[in-house]
Amino acid sequence: MHLQESGEMYLETIYVLSKKGVVRSLDVAEYMGFSKPSVSRAVGLLKQGGYLLVDKDGYLTLTDAGLEVAHKIYERHTVLSNLLIRLGVSEEVAVEDACKLEHDISDETFAAIKEHVVKNIDSLK
């Protein structure tokens, strides 16, 4: 199953929320500002695609495949946000722009950006 941007966003949200504890669909809806029916539909699709497990109490857990995608998107978001902020972009705009970029940028381009940031971290401060 090929994930669209929205699926990646859901997985990233579940990943971020799971760092603080257990996650339910309601938590995802509140965090993302989406309706419960929209989240329920997305959860069903992600479960069907093998990215997510839902236990009998409604708690959401990422599968290995879901965790891999979520971690990838979260890393992209973090690196790109930090880079833009260090370049002088306001935090609000940097986070918003990183959210757009993280889904469309190629693996090759992101790897090059990440390598550049790591090599030049002191000059970006």
C-alpha cells in the first residue's frame, strides 16, 4: 500500500503522541484538529495497510512498517524545521514549511541536506 501525505501525517502524529503515553483515535483527532469520523477512516486504512494495530481497548500501536514511516517523516520534519530556523526563518513559518517539504522531498535530497547540516552545524548557529 502506497501512503499518501495524509497517511504519513497520521503515522507521524501517532508516533509523536506515543512518546507521551498511550494513543487513541480521539487523541489523534484532537491533536490534528480533525473530526473523529475522519480519523476513524484513516485508522482503518492504516490498519488495513499493515501500518497500525488497534487493540480491544482502542489503543493505537504502530507496526514495524508504521514506525519506519513515522520515524522517517518525523526526522525530516525535525531536521528541516531546525535548518530553516537556523537560516533565520521564524519558528512558526519554519515548522509549517517543514511540514510541507517533509512529504515531497526525495530520500536523496534529504540525505544531502542532512549531511550538509551535520557537517556545517557550527556555521548555522
